[in-house]
Amino acid sequence: METAEHLLIGLIRLLKRGGIWWGIAISLGAAVLSFVVAVAIVVSWPPDRFNRSGPAQVGQRRPLPIRVLGLVAKNLAGVVLVLLGLIMAIPGVPGQGLLTAVIGITLLNLPGKLRVERRLLRIVALRRGINRLRARFHRPPLEVD
């Protein structure tokens, strides 16, 4: 307990000395990390991910406890990404806000999710940006019906 308290005090002293520079470094690091994660996820989507039939069910042959843990982890990651995306969508906050929120929504298991995803991807600027990014990595454009 004393070691954790000592580390926390040391961290606070370091942040006080660095002041705004630590804030800038953390903001830039978070923006770069969110962009790298967003690119990796968007590029990995199959082109028919947002068709009416939806994505194929993956992992159905795995044992039930593994599937449940995977489902919980995936939904938790989705909630975190949606919240971070909404925060980053505020003007002045660095990061890929709307794109991060869309990625978070794709991870959630919600009724009507595919309809919301398709509605978001009907925003021409968002879809054009995603498809331009996919083209840069030699991936076909997303199909949205």
C-alpha cells in the first residue's frame, strides 16, 4: 500500500513539473493510438460487413465459457470506444471521434444495431473517408445497402 502511495506521489510531482507538456504529450499519444486502432479495425472489416444479412457468426465452435468471455470483452470494448468517440467528437478534443464511435457500435450486441450502423454509413463524408482509407490499404470499398 505504501509503495503504491509513493508511486502516486511521484507521478503527481512529475506531472506538476512538466505541466502542460505532459498534457500535450498524453493528448497526442491518445490521438495517435486511437487513429492506429481505428485504421486497423476499419481495414479488417469485410466489404459486406454492413449488408442486410450482417456479418457471419464467428467462434460458434468454441466452448461456451470462452464465447461468453469473448462476448463480454467485445461489448465492454464497444462501450468504451463509443464513450471515447463521443468525447473525441467534441471540438478541440484530439482524435477520430465519429469513426471511433462507429467502431464501438460495431462491437456492441444490440437489437437494431445493423440499422444504426447503416444509417451512420449513409453519411457520405464518413463513408467516403472510410473507403478512401480502405483503398489506401488495397481493400475494396464497403457495401452499404
